[in-house]
Amino acid sequence: MAKLSLRELGEYPQARELERRGTLRAELMVRIEYSTVDEMFSEFTRDINEGGLFIETRTPKPVGTEIALRFALPGGEGMIETTALVVRVSEPGRSKLPGMGIEFDELSVADRARIDRIVKSLRTEGRRH
């Protein structure tokens, strides 16, 4: 099965920057399971875009941590499983939720299409920020 890796975009920093920050986030709250080399967690997402998602947690992993993700999107098409990288940590504050920004690393072409469809649908419904 073909996989798309954002690490391959490293040769093209402009493309990488666009992938990480060039799209609006769409609100989406689903349970997400993730793990590091030695720990497993279950939390909730807050939002998603084509390149990643935000996990609400009071115990975020450090920037640069590689994690394995497993989650289901609305619509019941099965679980998405991928690897990802922590790219941003948000400490609790007046206007910020605690958590971490996650960038997808490898997604199958089919999973990428599913994420793109749900994000587009959520944006059409006006659930974005």
C-alpha cells in the first residue's frame, strides 16, 4: 500500500510549511489512542486539518516526539492508523487549551482522502477556526 510521508517534503521547506500551517483547522472531537515507545494514552482531539490534529491533554509529549495514532472519523469507515510527530505544545492558559499539535507522518492514500473529505465537510458546515 502506498504511503505519503511528510518527511519527504523536507527537501522543500515551503511545501512543508504550507502543509503544517497553510490550512484552516476544522473542529472535530473524537477519541484518539496514541502511544510512544513505552506508553499508551487515550485522549480527545479538538480539531483537525489535512496535515494533522490537536490532542487535548494536560500531559503533552515534548516537541519532536514520534507517536503512533489510532482514531476513527465520523462516518464509520474504520480506524485510521498512522505515525505522527509532536510539532507544538500548548500549555494551559486563559485562551489556550492544554495539549499538543500533531503532524501526520505517514498516511495511506485512502486515509489521506478520508481525512481530506471530512475536513472539507466540516468546513462547509462552518465548524472551523
